Amino acid sequence: MTDIKPILPPAELSVKQPLLIAGPCSAESEKQVLDTACQLAELGVKVFRAGVWKPRTMPGGFEGVGSVGLSWLRRVKQQTGMYVATEVATEQHIVEALDAGVDMLWIGARTTASPFAMQQIADALQGADVPVLVKNPVNPDLELWIGAMQRLYNAGVRRIAAVHRGFTSYEKHLYRNLPHWHIPIELRRRMPQIPIIGDPSHIGGRRELIAPLAQQALDLGFEGLIIESHCNPDAALSDAAQQVTPSMLREIMSQLVVREISQMTETLTELRRRIDGIDNQLLELLAERMRVSREIGAYKKAQNMPILQTQRYDEILHNRMAQAEALGVNPEFIKSVLQAIHEESVQQQVKL
Ligand code: PEP
Ligand code: MN
């Protein structure tokens, strides 16, 4: 996927400001859509979002107003000049949304998780030059996320961006969806050409968490944010707790710090060089440790001794964690590093 194109014309994208997509979780009425949109347009929001077909975990919830909402989006375009975006999950949605002049589509997290659905969507988009945002799948599976984008790419879609909206977890947490930041970071490493848009509304699930999560996304160099905003959030028919009024959104945006890549000073370059040197040493030491470990393995084998000697392992863990504490390094972190090293050492000895 080397020839990915920007999701908006380059003139609309600034290197200094992240792209801001905002709007209600769901289109509920023409008045709610237009009131919210007019206020957001004043803030300089480029793309207005509103779901007209809503995937709900349980049946019986508000499943969106359906096709009628598309005509409200058309009015938003006419009245405000903003681009408009909505979620699509089926071929029928795509046909209707494109017919109604929707400028940008997004694939919801539940849909990204389904390769059959993604393939049908890709087939329906064949030849359509429309930007598509692909939310991460509900489960923390980077391959599924990349696979969904790859299907679109194979169908000729070139304007693709990824949306990081967090991952479900069985246990209750501070967040509605756990961010697992390492997953979008790994996506960036594997596919640097794909822009990433942070969705702090769906990660946090609560208004107060939007600002810190948005800042974290910008600090990681994400190119944009998608934030749910409603003219009367407490009365929203979906995701009420995480929506903010346009004026709250203005406040949040004014507090965000956009760090410029060009701020990267020589100091940072020098510090990175030191990190590279330390990593090299770590790798060499690990290779050496594995060699010694294999020698021990060969000895145990010759003496007919078992590979796993738990008492020795307990001792190592205990001593090294105390050492870490004394050095001001988190002992739990060292424990997980040692566990990974030990596991690999055992594997090396088993293979002998
Ligand atoms: C949404 O954007 O309102 C939505 C349904 O999101 P997700 O697919 O991330 O749950
Ligand atoms: Mn929502």
C-alpha cells in the first residue's frame, strides 16, 4: 500500500493543525443535526460526522434514523460547506450514502472485525474514489485492522485512514475501550503511509477523558481527531456520556498542544543515538546470555538433569527484582522482561 492518498485535498490539510472531524454519534433529527453542524462549522471543523445507521450491541436500542438522515447531511453540506461523513456497513448503505453525496465513509469497529463484511464493502466500493476511515476492530488484533484496509486497497480505494477507537475488554476499566497504544504505534511502524485519527470519545466513553486522550494521540503524531459533539449531549439517543457540546469542544481544542516534528532538536537526535547504542548493547548481551543458556542446556542433557529448575528461576526473579528496585527501575517491568528471557532460554534448551 505505497500509493495511499490524503483523505482530503491537500489544501484542506494543515501540517500545523490535526484534522478535526466532529459531530454527533447519531443523526437524531434534522434540527439536532443542523444546530450542531452550524456551531461546529464556526469552530473550523472540516468534516461533520453523524451516524445514520447505528450498529448497537444489543437489539432494541436506537438503531439510527436510517436513510432520511442522509438528506439532513446534504443540508449540512449546503449550509456550512463542511464535508460530511457517515458509517456504512453494507452495500446498500454505500449505494445510498454515495447517492446522497456523502463525502467520506467510515467503517465501524464491529464491521472491521468481520472479513466477510469487509470484503462485501470492498467489492461495493470498487472504483469509487471516496475517502474511507477504518476503525480498529473491537478486538485487539492488528492483522484484522490491516486486513480490512488491505481489502479496500485491493478494490482500488486509495484514500484510506485508520481510526484508533480502542479495544473492548471483558473487565471494567477507567476507559470504555482500552487504548492499547502499542497497537496503533505498531500500525504506524508497519504502514507509515496510513494516517491515523484518534477517537478519544469512544476510547474514553466519558467526556472528561476526551482531552487527555486527544493529547496523547497528538503526542504520538496522529494526524487527526474524531470527536463526538452534540448540541444537547445529555439528551443524546446514543453515547450520551461521551458527547460534548460544540463549546466544550472549542475548550478542549484550545488546550491541546500540537507538537511540531520540526521541533526535533539536535538534543533529541543525540539522545536517540544513545538509545540506539544502548539497544545494540542489550541485543549483544541477550545473544550472549542465550549462548550461555544453551551451554547450560547441553550440560544438563549430558548429566541427564531436568531443564526447568524452578528454585533457581525463583531465586533469579527475586534477586533481580530487588536489584531493579535499588536502581529505580520498576520491578514488575523487570519481572516481565525476565519472564520473556527465561521462556526463550527454556525453548533454546528444549531444542538441543
Ligand atoms: C461511532 O463512531 O459512533 C461508532 C459506532 O463507533 P465504533 O464503531 O467505534 O463503536
Ligand atoms: Mn458513538
